[in-house]
Amino acid sequence: MAEPVEHSGSSAVSDDTRFDHWLDALETRHLADLTFPQVSSALRALSSTYVERRQRIREGGALDGAGKRAAFALFYAPLHFLLVREIVRALSETASRPNPLTGGTKGMPLVDLGCGTGAAGAAWGSAIATPPAVIGLDRHPWAVAEAAETYRAFHVSARTRRADIATAALPKGPASIVAAFTLNEMDEAARDTLMKRLVERAGRGDRLLIVEPIAGVVARWWNAWRAQIEAAGGRGDEWRFRVELPPIVAKLDRAAGLNHRELTGRSLWLAG
């Protein structure tokens, strides 16, 4: 197992500016050795993997080449960041005071389960009044390294490490936990075990945010767990947001024959 990567920072720079700088750095790194047509072709293959061959995701097939990794970093990561940021904002608008999403979190770490490139943890972490220390967990070595770059870009103090989220050790005290676009990639038994663990932790003071695609063919387990989250005092939502896509994301969207003029997703939220 790789050693944890630690970094930290603080700045008064706006989230939008940090987002732009993050995307600029992504383009510089991932287009240094690849052409745009190569990345857009890889994006089409990656999109097909997500829709038609989800078992390949569990086997690591979504990130099995430089082209797919670049496509994920330049396309899906910004989309995930924007979606999670909008969900956090929308939930915050209806939250009780003090706001359990963006306030009252001093000393409470944020765990980014199945962090991928760190987009979800950065989106929620950078929205919190006093940004928490983030712990990014993922089994893929490239994702762990990429997440470290993302957290750094948003000036979020973080540690990243390779781990199987089904069995990974979590902080003993109360924590914020985000699992975005990751639980659906687990096998059923491991997911159910993890979900029970997360709901139990929320009952002891954790804050839990789960985000998944809205498509019915994905996350067949969703309704059962939504019922349990709601029974525990949480909520389940479906979201549609109109956003202006960053230029590189819009260009890839067109080139790959996709359509993300609006961002969609669904979430489960439970605060202990």
C-alpha cells in the first residue's frame, strides 16, 4: 500500500478562480502527450464503459490507459465537481441553522470515499466556512495521485491513500463523508455492508452525502437505501442544474457526441 500523501494550503482566492486554475493545470498536464482527438476518442470509449460495461469499472478498466485517464480528468472530474458543488449549495439553502453542510464543522474531517480525482471532496470541502482536513481514499494509484493535485488546487489540506473503501479504516470521531459516483461500482454484498456502516456512523454524529447518476439502469439498489436514509431522518433528492460548461468540457462534450447542457444526479443526505 502506498504511503499517504499530505499537503495543505489556504487562500482567499474565490472558488471560481481556483476551479479555472485547476482546469488550466489539467489541460497542461493531460494534453502534453496526447492530442485532443485522442482524448475525445478515449472519452467515447469511457462513456461506453460507464453505460454498457460496468463490470469493467470494478476491474479498473475505466482508467486502463493514458487516454481514458485524461478523458476522466478533463471531462468527468469537472462535471462531478460542478454537480456536487450545486448539490451542496442546494441542500445548504434548505438546511437548518447552524448549517450542517457548510458550518459548525471545526475539527471534523471530510472523508472522500472512492475519491477518484478528488472532485467531490474538493467541491464540498472548499464550500465549508472553515475548510476541513480531507482524507481521500481510492484503490487506484493514479486516482490517488490525481486527487492530491486536485485538493492542492483548491487549497484544501488533505491526506490521500490507496485503500479498499469497503474495509478502509475511518476516523473514530464524527466526520463528514462523501461518496460520489463510487458505491454503484461496488459489488452488492460489499456495498450493503458499507452502507449499513455509514448509516450507523451517521446515527453517532457523522454527516453523510452520497451522489450517484440519475439514470434508472444504474444504482438499482438506490430506492431501498433511500427508504432507510429517510427513515433515519435524512432525505433523498433528484437534481437537475443548468450550468455553463467550461470550454474544454464543452468541447469534449460535443466531440464525443454527448449532451451535458444540464447536470443531473441524485443524492442521499443524512446528518447525525
